[in-house]
Amino acid sequence: MTGYVLSAETREKLMKVSTASVATALFKRGLRSQFIQGVRPVSHMSANMVGQAFTLRYIPAREDRNPITVFRDPEHPQRHAVETCPPGHVLVMDARKDARAATAGSILVTRLALRGAAGVVSDGGFRDCEGIGKLDMPSYCANPSAPTNLTLHEAIDINVPVSCGDAPVFPGDVLLGDNDGVMVIPAHLVEEIADECLGMESFEDFVLEQVLDGASIIGLYPATKDETLQKYEEWRKKNGR
């Protein structure tokens, strides 16, 4: 586990950047597999999801270990994860990219929301996606799914390194989600990624404005001409960016 604590200032920066910018910034550092594959927001996102990872790992269910009576155990890992995920964190569930059974439903996700979680991400399924989509908390999964998790998955570990949609997720890493999906930012890179991506967002706003005005992308995107950089600096001063 990392000792990193996401500050309110850095969270606010990340609320203004896209997963695309984060993906590019991480790629420049040699990190190519930080996008969580195969998950999508349950409903349209009006703001980014930003929070540190609190993880739950599933393994394939063995029938003799996973009758429905296991939920009588107050320490059942799935329920315990929901009740211990810290406020401001994102519950990240590793379901081995198997969405045939649900890793949570609207009741558990509602409890997470009321406890102040920043979001929930699963590379498995969710029950009751319509209800989850009405909550004021970002939620991502691979697909809607009716069967209970016990039919395919056994919740086994809490707050350990996991794979979610092929992305490595360590407890304390920062999850950034938008309408395109979810990026995992390693904790030791969060501050520099946040600062770099704010600049990238500013430049891309400038580029889009130029393209809408009829400019060619040659020499503009990426900025390989000195005159492009000069125009950008003038644009920044004019727009306070």
C-alpha cells in the first residue's frame, strides 16, 4: 500500500482533465496499460470521477464455498469492502473481466454513495443498472448482469493489488474516469501528471479552436512549427490559460 494522500488541490486539477490526456502523459513515461479495458459508465457523466483506489479481488467461485448463506457472515469480503471503503475513494473490483454475474447491485452501490465514495469500477457486471445510473456517484462496469456474484465469483481479498480490465491497480493509485472510461494513475506520478495534463487540455482547446477556424493540423497538432507555439502563447495570455 502507498502512503500517498490525494490532496484537494490535485483532485481539483484532475477534475479538469480527460482520460485521453492522462493516457498520453503516461505513455510518454512508458506506461501503456493503465486504461481499464471494457468498462463504461452506467450513465452519462456530468463530471469526472477522481479518487484513490480501494480494491476488492474476486476469484472463480467454487460451489461448495459460495452458497447464498455466506452473506450471513458480517465479514464477507464483498459486504465488508462496501462498509470500509474510505470516503473519497473509488472501490475497484477485479472480476476477471467476467460480466456474466454481478459484482454489486443498486443497494450496495447506494450504500457506497451514502458513505461518501468517489465512485465504483468493476470489470464484471452490475445488477440494477437503471437504479445505479440514477445515483449521484460515478459507476462503471462491463455490462448489466442479473445473476448474483456467487454464481461465478468469490470475493476473496480487500485492498490488495488487482487487475481491473487488464490494468494493474494498487491500493492508493488514483482513478480518473470520464465518459470515455477510466485511467489508473500510479500514486507516485499523480502530482506531475495532474500538472502536465492541465497544460495539455489548454493546448488542445487552442488546437480545436484553430481547426474550427479552418487551420490544417500539419505543424499544429503536434506543434512542430515555431509559429504554432507563438500563437499558442498569445492565445494563453488572451484567455488566461
